[in-house]
Amino acid sequence: MEVVIIIGSQASGKSTLSNKYKQIGYTYLNRDSLGYNAKIKHLYPLLESALKRGENVVIDNTHPTIKSRSEFIKIAKQFDCTVTAQVMTTSIEDCQLNAVSRMIKKYGKLINNEDIKQFKDSNLFPIAVLFNYRNIYEAPTLFEGFNSIEYTKFSRVWGDEYNSKALFLDYDGTIRETISGEFYPRTPADVKILPNRIKKLIEYQRNGYKLFGISNQSGIHKGLLTHEQTKDCFDKTNKLLGLDIEYAYCPHASAPITCYCRKPSVGMVAFFIEKYKISTEKSKFVGNAGTDRTCANRIGIKYYEKSEFFNKISYIIK
């Protein structure tokens, strides 16, 4: 008999790997399947029962530490089982994207930390959970009792339905500037469109690109402006452009990062990808900061600095 212990953070792809074992007859154990308030210890008697029946077992939990794995290994060894560690090597960035994609598919929106507990859904968790996993993780060794340690690389596969193309745009410093000289506008009257923007964006729209605005607006968290003021400034920007660009913005603190939406996190981009079935390969992201570049790179969209994108004479679009 074999007991497979899957080791990986939340949203790392453990369920996909577990399904491969289930398909070949392994008994599946997972704390979440027992209910929202279930504990790891509730799986111990279930493992014993399955092994008494002579079944192979796959255990799908995070198992970040030696202690969290030890009792499962102890029980397996009592039944002379082979114990295999299957380690997910998924990056924390891919875990973030998996988490928000799953969130958007199920609930149609990004859910704030303050609201997550209300859903009582084990698949919803604050972004801090991923950072905590990375901090406490102890790599498995044969000395723990594993007979072998295998590693599974995560590979993202977008479905064929993700075939639309989009242009993702940072706003402040990329599309617009302020008349006052402030970094971001607090009133619509302070909005000024940067040169060469209108013609280029219209050209892209005519060539079938959907246009989306992606913006960090931590001024809301600081109390410097309201949601209403922020939306008024975005609407004024769109009016000056002559384009109805759908936009999303993050109102949370710039540090420490506690949400999935603030760039360089990919939440806002993922929302539009899921809503409109956008192809990351066909799309482009234009910005003016390292957070923009990192956001684009994390989700696999080609990135352009604003000067490179808007100041070129050629308007040929590939």
C-alpha cells in the first residue's frame, strides 16, 4: 500500500494532482471536505480505516512543517506502507493568480479580507496566508520517514475560450497627469491627458482590442479622496479621451500589502481576464512603474513602458 502526502501552499494546484490519484483508485483525504471547522486530527482515524481496508491513500492538505506531516507518516508506517511526498513547486505569484481566478469564477468579484470570513469558504483566504506558508515551510526529507520525495511543477493552461485581446492601461502617469502637479487627481478639473494617447488608443480599439484601466489609488485609504471622487476623475479621463474604458482600482494601503488587487498583485487584471475571457498571449500592458511591469510579468502579458508605447511614430499593431 502507498500513502501519498501532498505538500504545497493554498492554491498551488494540489487538487489537480490529487485528482490524478483519485482516478486510479486512491482514497482521497482532505480536511476541507469534512467541513469549514474541521481539524487535521480528524483525518487520522480516516487514514487508519482506509489502510485497514487495504486502500492506497492520497492526503491533500498544505503540510508545511515536519510536525504537520509526522502523524500521517507514523500511521502509514504502522501499516508498512510506502510513504511518498509529492511537493508542489508552484511560485507564490502563481498561487495568488490561482486564488483570485478561483474567487472570481465562483463569486464574480474580488473579495476583501474584511468579507472573506463571512463566506465560510476554505478556498477563500487573505493573501497573508500565502506569505505565512512561505515563512513556516520546512522542506521534506527522507529522515522524516518518506520513502521518496517527488516534485510537481505547476503549469498554467488557459482554456480555448480565452481568446479576446486586450490593452491594459495604468492611468496616473501613463494616460493622464494633473494640472496641479500632484501625482494623481483629486478633482475632475485637475485631469489632463498626456500627448499621443487618444490617437493610439483609438487605433487599438479599432483593431479589436478591449481597453481596461488598472490603477492603484491608495489615497482613498489615506483619506485624501473618496471612492466617489476617484470614480469622477476616472470618468473625466475617459470623457477627455473620448473612450468608454472600463476600469478597476485598488483603494487599499500601499504597504504592507494586504489585498489581491494592489499592483503588482494581479487581482484587477485577473478580474477582466475572467469576465471577458482575455488571452494573455494576445494582450498588452502599458505602464510607467515597476509595479506595472511586475504585474504584467506575473500574469504573462507583454509589457510596454509608456514612452516606448505612445511615442513611437508607427501605429502598426500586431
